[in-house]
Amino acid sequence: MERVKVEWTRTDSEALVHLFQYGDIRPEAQHQDYHDRAHFFTEDIKHGNFSLLLKNVREEDKGIYRCKVYSEQAADKTLVEIKDVEYLIVSGSNQSISASVGDDVTLSCSVNSHIKPEEIKKVLWRKTDEDRDISVLLYQNNETQSESSDERYRDRVEFFTDEIHRGNFSLRLKRVRTEDKGVYICQVFNGRLSANTTVILERLGEL
């Protein structure tokens, strides 16, 4: 292995994705875009396996990658293409929200706009309550499943139906009660992917 050199590069930019040289992995030689993201399977190198593990894949990672192997006798290469990158981004409020008892309050949850509503398999709003989760509201099979709500939220929660086609799955919580205070999670499922955002409802005042 001391006489083998292996380079993984991008064919479009020639950026060095990862390098094995002088019998060792050389992460310091990587292009900055791949620091801490591109890795060899260390234990398999002794068997000649220089497959690349690319973590936290991004949209800009799409493209053709070249693995070139140099030895004393010859050099050879293989190409691998990442054709498409699926991603799911869910965003909400960046800060805690407050309300008075009896108020209606909106808990924000939006799905990135490139995903069509019909591609969203499930959206689940739940409240984390000590050691268990409470089902607040479920969207599945392209419709709201109100019967899935825990009895304490039944008839008090709803989606903004006219906004769902825009990826808006914010929750309206009506007639806020003292016990509603806590952490709410909006989890979105899109086939093999899932992502979530968290909203904290605090400082519940009296009317």
C-alpha cells in the first residue's frame, strides 16, 4: 500500500475529494468542500477497497467523480455519477412563542418549495410531554386525520388547508390552555426522508 496512490476528484472542477498516498489517508489535501464529509472505509483499505463515503450530501454534490489508482506498474480509473440529490428541509419559528389562556396561536412549519404536496407522505405534529409524545394532529394520504389527535387537542387544532399546496403545514391551536405549554415537533415524511422543526410554546398568561 505504500506504493499505491488513490485520488478521488470531481471531473467538472478537478477538486480533490479524497486522497490516499504514502500508505496513509491524507485528509489535509482535500478541497475544503469535502472536509469531514468524504471518507475512506479505513478497515477495508488493506483489502484494496478505496470506496468513498460521502456524508451530508448536498445539491451541489451532483456530478461525476473519478477514482484514479496509481501503482508502480500502471494507472487506472473508474467513474461514478451522482445524478440526483433528494433533500427535505422543514423550517419553523426561530424563537419561542407566547400566548394568553383562551387565545388562538399559530405554530409554524413549512416544507421547502421544490417538493410537491402529493409527494409528502405524512406530516405529524406532536407534543413532547415528559417521557412520552402526544399526537396533536396528523396529515396523511393527502388529508387531515383529525381522529388521530389526542383527546385534549380534539376539535382545537387544524391546518391552514388553503396553504397546504404551498408546503405550509403550520398548526392553529385554538383556545389555548395552561397545560398546552411545552415543546411541539412538526415532523415531515417524504418517502425515505424525514425532517422536523421544533416550536416552543411558553409564557402562558391569563386573560
